[in-house]
Amino acid sequence: MKTNNGYFGEFGGIYLPPELKNVLLDLAKEYEKLKKQRKFQHELKELYKNYANRPSLLYLAERLSKEVGCKVYLKREDLNHTGAHKINNVVGQGLLAKHLGKKKVIAETGAGQHGVATATIAAYFGMNCDVYMGARDIEAQKPNVYRMKVLGAKVVPVSQGQGTLKDTIDVAIQGYIKEVEIAYYLLGSTVGPHPYPTMVRDFQKVIGEEIYAHLMKAEGRLPTAIIACVGGGSNATGAFYKFISKESVELVAVEPAGKGRLSGRHGLVLGTGKTGEIHGSRTLVMKNKDGMIKGSYSAASGLDYPGVSPELSMLKGNGRLTLGEATDKEAVNAFVKLSQLEGIIPALESAHAVAYLLKNRSKYKKSDVVVINLSGRGDKDVENVYEKLLRKK
Ligand SMILES: *Cc1c(COP(=O)(O)O)cnc(C)c1O
């Protein structure tokens, strides 16, 4: 089975016009070279430690453990600088852009979290920054828009199509092509053409490595399960990667069921997708009856993408993943539950992973050790969640 050259089994690769394909092949070559340099790895470690605030805590959630009947740890990616796992990726790609001599970074963003992380790292490295964002998301995520602007980034609104993340990426790539000599395209998840799925996974795998080191010390054992939400797949892949070869560890990928599997309004890409092409990658995608890409939906903008990581697509095919799902409603309930049980307000995205455990608690016994990857913090979602609950009353 091919796992190199940007392929994960039948998935991955570069499905783009020759001009853009050559740019990416060069990038892949440069990255492979830099990755092997001690200096690059040392600088990356320093950025994790002194800028991103790593290692993140692995927190034993005692009241949640009692509630669900097994030992639950939360991997606190919400405590990272900028409030999510996305900083791990941007420090890595920002460092790469610096080594490539780029003066500008271009990014797309859904929930605004990746945009904020990119604007942050652009400020850190003294680079210009354009962040493309869907018009709908700009309205829904105002605080993140303000943060990006304060950080010195230009926020470019995209109203083409449905103004979703998928449309936004199309427009951002057009902007990138115009400035390909001076600009670096900083992709936010384990999606898109090679080398991004590999690169982003490399920069996120620190999550699983830290989980492993911490649990070996604290429990002297591997976890029973690791549960992570899946949008593009970067926090999940980051948490899972170290454990792929450790077959006793259940890897649970939780996707957004939105308004419910049967409503058709969801983002169950691993759960319902077919092989296709999206944004230069061959991977599982959501398709309608005519075989066209179907729009995804989730109340959590960070999970609202009709494609997914080619590596997760392969792992699903291999039977290595447990597929889970949580609806908007279940996620909102889990959001409040975790807040009130532990004093930790999770991102609505991360709340999907919490919801999975709440729903499936009977699967696990008292002696089991379950890790939830808490991909981000929920400040950006509190207002929405609060309003939703109020409206019900
Ligand atoms: C962006 C985001 C996600 C989804 O992206 P992945 O690449 O699937 O990790 C999940 N949680 C948070 C907090 C996010 O910001």
C-alpha cells in the first residue's frame, strides 16, 4: 500500500492543473528537506514550548469520569495560545514559510480559529497576511474577525456560492495564484493537495505524543480510547497518529450529524461519503445523487466541510477507526454539561467529542481510560449556545 508521495492508500495526491501541481511538488520537496534538518526541528520545538504554551495539560476530569463511569482525561488543546490546536499547525507552516523566504501568508478560515492562528503567526514572523472568510462566517464569528484585524491581517470576505468554507478555499486559491512568488498558502487542516495532509499531521502529531508520554507516567498504560471531533481531521489525526500502530487503542472519530443523519443536513463525510475529488485531493467527500459535491452542515463552523483528511479516509477503509457522530443538539447539551461538571467551556466543535462519550458511556467500564481531545475553547460559542437554550425556555 502506498503511504508516501502524498498517498494514503488510494487517497491523497495532487489533483490540480499542472502549474499549481508543480508549485506543490516543489513545496513538498522543500518541506521534506527542511523536516530532516535538526535546526528546523529545534526551532519548531521552541515555538511549541515558548509561544504555543506546550505541552498542553492532560487533565483528569473527575466529575465527568464519575458521570460516565470510566476514567476520563481531557487533552487541553483549549489552553494553547489562541485557544485551539490550530496554533500547532501554524507555527510549523509559519516557520516553513520563513525558511522559504516568503513575505506573505494567505489562508482561508471557517470558524475564524485558523484565521486568528494564521494572523497571529504572521504577526510573530513579521509577514503580511490575507485571510479569506465566508460572509456567513464573518457574521457568525465577529470576535474572531476583530482579533484578526487587530493582529494586522486583512480579512477578505467571500460571498461566492454559499459563502461556506468550501467556497472560501476556491477564492483564496485564486488569490494565491496571483502572488505565488512572494506568498505562502497556509492551509488549516489535513485536507487539500499533497503535501498539506502530511505536513499538517506532522505539526499536529505532538498532541498524541504528549498524550502517550503523560499517560505512560500517570497510568503506566495505553488509553482504551481516544475520542476526537473531525472537521478536516487535523486535531483527530494529531491525537491518533502515535497510536495507529497500537491496535488495542480505539480511535474514535466523531463527525457532526448537524440536524440529524436522516435530515441530509450534516457533515458525516467519513460516515456517508464516497470517493471523490475536492480541493486538489482524492478523498472521501459528501455527494448528492448526481455525484456532485454536496454542501455540508454543522452548527459548529469548524466542522462544516464536505471533505476530510485522506489519511482518515484510509484508516476508515482499513477498519482502524470507530466512527461516531453527534447532532447540533447533542453537542450543545454536551457543551453545557462539560462547562457545569468541570468548569471548562469547550469549543462547540470539541463538544461533539464530549457528546459521543456521554451517549456511549455504556461501552466503557470503570477501569477503562478514555482521552477526549479538547480541541479548543468555547468563548467564541457561548453567546450562540446561551441564546439557543434561552429560546427553548
Ligand atoms: C477548526 C477546528 C476543528 C476542526 O478542524 P480539524 O482539522 O478537524 O481539527 C475542531 N475544533 C476546533 C476548536 C477548531 O477550531
